[in-house]
Amino acid sequence: MDWLKLIHGTTPASPCAFTPGDDVRVWFRILEQGKERLGQFEGIVIRVRGSGPSRTFTVRRMTHGVGVERVFPFDAPVIDRVELLRSGKAKRSRLYFLRHVVKKTRLEAAEGPEGASAEKDSATEPEAALAKEEPAKP
């Protein structure tokens, strides 16, 4: 395991401040023609996997009706910061069912510091979301 220390360094990974179901904004460094700028990727965390230096998290967002997923390592030097936008209340550790939900889905919000939870916009399960759809008119 000495190669992990060579690649990732010896600094311990910081504890994660988010869990699957949370809406986050990830700021990461982009190198273009010798210049560095910050880009952002905003979406819902659908999975957190691994342990130690190989720990990663996957963020999914909808862009023009197409689902885009991106995997970020926790201790990568390209990640500048991760902002927690909204804490979600998920019953699972892997939210892969969000890949198959066609309509916009919001998970129930966890109670924040103010003590009030946001309203649930739609169902968290794909079957319930499909049950709410109106039948197609001929």
C-alpha cells in the first residue's frame, strides 16, 4: 500500500460533509492554455463509495433533458471546494433509481438548522412518479 501514499500523499482525507441525496456544487480547477480557472458542477449525490485515499462520490444532474454523471475523488487536488446546497433525506445509499425517472424528481429535504423541512415536490420512487402521470391523449 505504499503506492497509495506516493500517489495520494500522506494527508488524511477529511470527513465527508454530505451523503447520497444531497444537492451539492463541486468547484474544480480547469487548466486551459496554461491558465487556471474554476468550473462548477451542480447536482445530486447519487453514491459515495470506497474508503481511504480511493474514496469517490458521484454527482448527477440533468442538462437539457440529458442526465450527466461525474465521478469525483475526495482527495483530488483539482477539487477546490464542495458546497452543500440542500440536504436530502434518502433511504438508500445508492440512488440509481434516479437514472430511470424521466420527470424532475426531488428527494424529501432533511430538516435543516432552522428546523423546517421543505415540501416534497414529487415522489422518490419511480413507480410512484409514473403513477402520477396522466394517460396520453390520442
